Amino acid sequence: MKRPLRIRVLLSGAPWSIFPAGGWSRLTDAFIFAAGIALLYGMVRVAQSWLGPFTPQVEISLSPTALPRYAAYSLGRITVAYGFSLVFTLMYGHIAAYNPKAERFMIPVLDVLQSIPVLSFLPGLMLAMVALFPHRQLGIELGAILLIFTGQVWNMAFSFYSSLKSIPREMRDTARIYRFSWWQNFTQVELPFATIGLVWNSMMSVAGGWFFLMACEMFVLGSRDFRLPGLGSYLQTAASAGDTPAILWGVGAMIIVIVLLDQLVWRPVIAWAEKFKVEQVQDRQAPRSWVLEILRRSVGLDRLRQQTVAPLGEWVALCLARKPAIQAPRPQRPEWKKWVVRGVGTAVIAAVLYAVAGAVLMMAGLDGSEIRQLLRAAGATFLRVNLALLLGAAWTVPAGVAIGLSPRLARVAQPVAQIAASVPATALFPVVLLAVVGAGGGLGVASILLLLLGTQWYILFNVIAGAIAIPTDLREAATIFRLTRRERWRNLLLPGIFPYLITGLVTASGGAWNASIVAEYFRFKGQTISTVGLGATISRATDIGNFHLLLAATCVMAAIVAVINRTVWRRLYALAETRFKLEI
Amino acid sequence: MSQPIIEARGLAKFFQQPEGGRIEVIAPTNLAIHPGTIVALLGPSGSGKSTLLRMLSGLARPSAGEVFWHGRPLDGYVPNVAIVFQSFALFPWLTVLENVEAPLRAAAIGAVERRKRALKMLDTVGLDGFETAYPKELSGGMKQRVGIARALVVEPEVLFMDEPFSSLDVLTAENLRGELLDLWLSNKIPTRTMFLVTHNIEEAVLLADRIIVLGRNPGRIRADFPIRLAQPRDRKSSDFVAVIDHTYKILTQPEVQDVQPSQAAGFGTPAPRLKFQMLPHARPGSIAGLLELLADRAGSDDLYHLADDLAMEVDDLLPIVEAAALLGFAKLAEGDTEITAEGRGFAEADILNRKVLFREAALKNVSILRQIDSVLRTKSDHTIQDELFRDILDKHFSEDEAQRQFETALHWGRYSEIFDYDSDSGRLFLPESTAEVGTPSPLSPEL
């Protein structure tokens, strides 16, 4: 499912005035240098821990002084997973965009993979990785990283692919007529053209990564209890122990990490990516970032670039230039290569068939009561997810429209909402649960709240964007015609935000199904709390090591998500694109 | 020097249809381009000008025939060419200097030499001082200067230009044309041939030593003649005006009369060899406007004047004139447009009667509308899915053109109330009143 990104509002306003121009370069250079060393130190420490001996049950310290270390560990996992995702994205997108044969199956595969509930991969992945590196912490770390990877890579790959597909023909012609090498084509045409889409999707993906990381840093598989030192395990341990100060410390640390990441990474990257906008005129309100200003102003960094990166880039470019003559007739592929390709293709198909057959055989072991249980659970989760969406839409639509239509309100509400939204819902699950159970509610109610927690933001931000996009003249017309409040909503506001609302709901729906795995089943203060649901079925199957039930439940969930996407959301989306598109 | 640089033999482009038919974009064409000339390729939109350029430059593969450069087949030979595009096609993330350096980088030229040559070229096109600017900071004219600098910096043997001045305002275009011509005449650039695609007749006559006129459906050479006026050319001289008039006449002469295929071909049985009637893309409102203007001017006028008075490009005016001619409201002869009796009647009628007259003319002359009308009348529910007609058009036109043809038919049919259309369901249906009585009713006052 294509998820066009329509959210383009984040923390704005930065402490500009603190850093006046000029006179600071030496100090900033020293600071940048120190930051570089700090980063290196952090990396070494993380690597040390990864290569250390295998300790599945790390004791999680609830002392606030341990938090920086845990934050660094979590950040390290996210970073490595993102690195993998980026490399995979560039390769997958490239092949899919340029090889029509591969494209025909690579894009549908992407579509299916996006709807698979990632968290149900967790047990299999962890067991495999631990088996692969039995004596090193690396195995379990890699498991977590791969899980995050599978959660964040698909929308990035899709974005890169569709960017490549939409490079204007004349830009491509230019590269061809002057015979750009593949490297020059990649660095001067393809990558720059795809940058903006990649940046926004990366932000979404990393936010999703936090969500999964918080969930998978601490989990139980049969008799084995896996724990990775990190923010997620800290919060879960704190909630389990009912230690309120520790919970507050943990949430605070989480927020600080998210805000720092936004200011130090995403803001500068967005401001930098501004130059890749393909537009004819200059935007007056270009995003800015104080970090980027400092980096750009740094003399030392500039010198470093001049002396290392620039000559290296030049050398690579010249080495690769004029090697492949684009005009030359395509050499016929040698016979043996064809056979290799065919052989590999056959092997892949055989492997997939074998795996599918294995899965079917495994699921054939389900008995009638299990199937009934599965269907009942699917029904319960279906109701719960849609109730959460409904509740989410019920408060976010009026709130989003109010914020979108009032610049004054937006200035106050948006930064607050953004910070709230950027805290991964899974980090808050233990806290919310503690509160709900304390108030005497069960997980049946709490899980809806948990789903809402994770998904409402997608809807809110899209509704805000939609309300902002409603043209002023239409709003003025509504005022002139004295439309009643009801007529106004019916004729202007709802149709106006409809495409955005649908985009938000599509994303929220996918997220909610996935979140049900962690929201319906919980280990808490030494006991297990659960409710009826597909997510709970998956979690319980994981817990007791019932793999055929786990497989069946995962397949059912993937199928439901895929079917809903195709039948409901895609149609609504098409409707939004044609009927409710504002074209003036 | 009589050896041509580029020679095309039997060059053709067509698209294979899934059903087995083919859509011809460019009919087999022979063409030779000699050094020392500026060649202008003129033609209405949809005549495949850009396709021809792309095949000659090696950007697109021909479906049939071959292109030779210096007598060697293009396949395997790397021609020294550059292209200037209408849309500039600059890389927005590179500075002006980096944009001009990009082709040199591709040619593996070292940094120092690269910079030297790029700066010199920027100086030549009058862009010194803008090296570090990004394209979006520049005006259209300046952007095209960068485009020209980027093309000339590789010292191309042939410079292809695809409507290079079309997206600039009149004065900027005039200025840039003059400067380019100066560069060429003063031999400041090593380029031996310039190949210019344009739809602007005056531009072609102003610059070119030779004009090739393309016709459409399928694209083919209709005329190919030298221009022997000395440079620089004076727009007001009688020789210049004579050449312009000559070119206009060629361009506006009615092309081969359309066969009326509707009855012969019928539905569902495609007859790909039979030429399908092609609708000129003009709105009923524009046609009415043109006829009113003609009626005001004693019924006839020169196309050149009309275009001039309306401040329109001939390329934009031509479809309107052709549409009027197709409907029998006007006649085209020797570059003059003459209103017919029907046309005069239409111009003088009121809004409601115009619809009746348009309807009569359309049903008499436009085969696709006649087809739609007869199908709608024979069906008991008087409604049909648009797919049927889209399919018919798809068999005769490229995908984009089929879409445009359908849209034009839709405009005409809706205006004259031959049918109505529900874009949500994609269904065509007879308007209520017509279904019963058979006369149009004033339902839609839209023009």
C-alpha cells in the first residue's frame, strides 16, 4: 500500500539568536570535534557490548544514572537498522525501477510485506539469531535490529522506487546524451531527485522503529526470557516493579532522546534537503536548522571536506566516467549467465514453494477448536482496531480542523502534539496499563486505549494538513453564504479533509493491527494479563512456543490487513483522488 | 563537404498494439543533414517532431530504418551531440557552474580543465557572476542560457534544440535567438550543424537555412526547402514576408482528405490500415469565437493576420480553424480561412440555436459523434459505458492522443447535447429530452 506522505509539519523555531554570525568559528569547530569524539566513543561502547559474551537476562538497573547508557544502546540499534534499511532501499528500488521483469513481482511483494505484522516475526528471528551467534550478545542484538529493519524498510523502498520512476524524461535524456557514468547518474540525478521522499519516509520509518524497539527489547519466549539493555527494557522493568519515579525518568529520557534526534538530525537533514526540491521558484518559507547553520559555518569541517571527501569523490567520478558507453548496443548476455539467472530463479521459486508447503502442513495441525478460537480472536481484534480508529477520528477531526484553520492555535498546539506523537506508544504501554489496572479497568478496555495511543497521531497530523490545504476563498464563500455549522462541515470541511483523513486512517489502521500484538497481551508484575484477540493469540503462541498457532494467526492477520487495504482503503483512496481532489 | 553528417534511411517509429495492429507515429522517412546549416523542423503538435529529434540524436531507437552518422550506423557509434530542451532540464540541486561542468565530468575531464572550460562558456553566454547561483534563483531566460552553455561546453558537432525558446516570453526569446545566431555566424563555436525543432514559423524563417515541414497522423515530411536569405534577416523585407507566407501556405494546406471510416469499419472490427478521423482539439466556445471574428471581417482572413490579431501562436490557432473546417463552418484555402454559409448562420445564432446548428454539423461530419449517437439511440436504456469508444480510439491513436480525442469528442458532444456524460460512472447517455423528442434542450448553458 502506497502511503503518500502528507505530513510536513514538525518542531519549528530554533534558538537562532544564540549563535550570531562570525567570531564563533573556532569555538564551533572545537565543539564539532568534541561531538565527533563523543559519537565515536558511544559507538565503541555499543560495539563492545555487542561483542561481549551472551547474557540473555541482563539485569536492568532502574537507577536514572543508567539511562544515558540505555538510551545510547537503543539509539545504536535504531541507527544500525536504519543503515541496513537504507542500503536495502537503494538496491531494491533501483532494481525494481529499471528491470521491468523484476518490477512485475518486486512491487506486489513490497505491498504484501508491508501488511505483515512484523512483531510476530520476533520469536523465529530471535531463535535463529541466537542459534547463529550462540556465544555473543551480537545474536540477540541482530535479532532486534533485523526486526526493526523489517518494520521500517518497505515504505522507504517504495518511496525510492517511485521517485526513480518519476524522474522527468528530459532530465534522463540529459544524463544519457552526455553519457553520464552510472555513478554520476546515481549521485547527480537519481539520489538527489529521490532525497526529499527518502528523508520524509526515513523519519516515519525511524519513528516506527522506536515503536518496535520498545516492544522487542524485552520479551519472553517459552521458558527463555530475553532482555536487551535499553530504554524499552528500562520502562518495562520500571512499570513491572511499579516504580513511578523510574517510569517518569524513563519517559523523560525517551522524550529527550526524541527531541534531540529531531533537532540534531532531522531538522538539519530537512533543511539541507531543501535544495533538492524540483521547483521553478524559490520558496520563501524554507525550513531552517540552527545545527545545519553551525555545520555549514564551520571552517574546520569545510577544510576537512575539501581535503578528503571532495578529492575522493572526484577520483571516483573520473575513474568511472566514460567507462560504459550508453550508446553502444547492449551486449548479448552470454549463454551461461542466462542459465545462472534461470537456475537461481528456479531455486528461489522452489524454496518459496517448499516453505509454503511446510507452512500449510504445519497449519494443518490446527484442530477445530483452535480454528474457532482464531476466528473469534480475529473478530475481536477487528472490532477493537476499528473502534480505536473511530475514537481516534472522533477527537482528531474536530481538533485537527480547529488547529488547521487557526494559525494562532496551531503555533501552540503543533509543537506539543509533535512531541506527544514522537514518543513511541509501546514505551508508554506499561505506564498506561499501570494506570488503567490501578483504576480497576481490564485489558479489554485498556487495549483499545493502547491502540488509540499509537495511531491517533497519524490521523491528527493528516487532518491538520488537510484543514490547512482548504483554500481561503472557499472558506470565505462559506462565510458569505452564511452556512450553518452543520452545512459548513458537510459541504466544505469534511470533503476538504477527506483525502487527508483517508491517508491518515490507512496508516493508522495498519499500525493498529500491528500494535494489537503488544496491546492485547501483557506480562506485568510477574503475571500475564490478556484479552481475547488475534494479537493476544500471537503473543500467547509465542509465549508457550505453539508455533503452528503462531504461524496461522500471523497469516490470518496479514491476510486481513491485505484484504482490508485492497477492498476498503484503496477504493476510498481512489475516490479521494478523483472526487475530492481540490483542483483550482 | 557534401558528405552528410546525419543520414536517416527509412526511419520510422510505431507502437505495436496488443491486438496486433500498430500505431504509426512517424512514417518511413529519408533525411540527410549536411554540415554548415541550421535546419528547422516545423510542424503542428502531434506530428512527431521531438520523436524524430530523439531518433536522430540516438536517444530513442527507431522501430524501423536506420540512422547513420558520417556513414556509420548510430548503433555502436557515439555521436558528439548536445541537446537544449524546452524545459531547460537543468539539475536544480547543482549550481550553474556545476550544471555546466556535469557533461565534462561525464567526459572524464579533470577538475581544473573542467572549471576553465565551464567558466569560459558561461562568460560566452553572458552568465558570469552567476556561477554559484542555483537554477531556481534564475529567470527563464537565464535558465535557458545555462542550458545552452551546458550544451555548447562539450563542443558538439551537432546541436539539437527542442523548442528551446517556447517557454520564454517574447522579448527574452528574441534576445536569446539573436545571441545564439551571433555565436553561430561568428564561428565562435565549433558546432557544424544546428537542428531546431519549433512550431513557430517566424522563428524558423529567421534562423534556418533549411526548413522541413512535418505533417501528422502519421508524422511525415510534407515539404523540405532551403531559405537563401542572407543573415541577419530583416522581418520587414518583402523576401522575408514572402517566405513566411509560403511556409504558412504549406502548413495550413489541408492534409489528405480524411476517409470516413465509421460505416465501413463498424464496431469491434478494427481496420488499422484505414485512417481514422482525427479531431482537432478545439473547444466549441473557441470555434464560435473564431467564426464571429471571421463574420465580422467580411467572411475571410489570412491565418497569419488572425493569429497576429489574436496574439496566438499559429499552432494554437490551427486546431480551431481545422475544427471549424471539419464541421463545415469554414473553408481553408491557400492560407486563408473563409466562413461558409453554415458558419455564418452559426455565428449569428443565439446560444440555444447554436447548439442545434452545432449538433447538425457534428452529426453530419464527425464520425465518432455519429457513432455514439447511433449506439445510444439503438440501446433500449439509451446509455453506454465510455470504454467502448475509448477502445475504438485506442486502436487508432497512441494512448495520450486517444485520451485527448475522447476529451474533445466529449466537449463537442456535451455542448451540442448529443449526449451527456457521468464522469463518476464513466457512462454516456442521451439527455432526457433528446431520448424522447429528438431535439436538444437548453440544459447546460456552458460554453
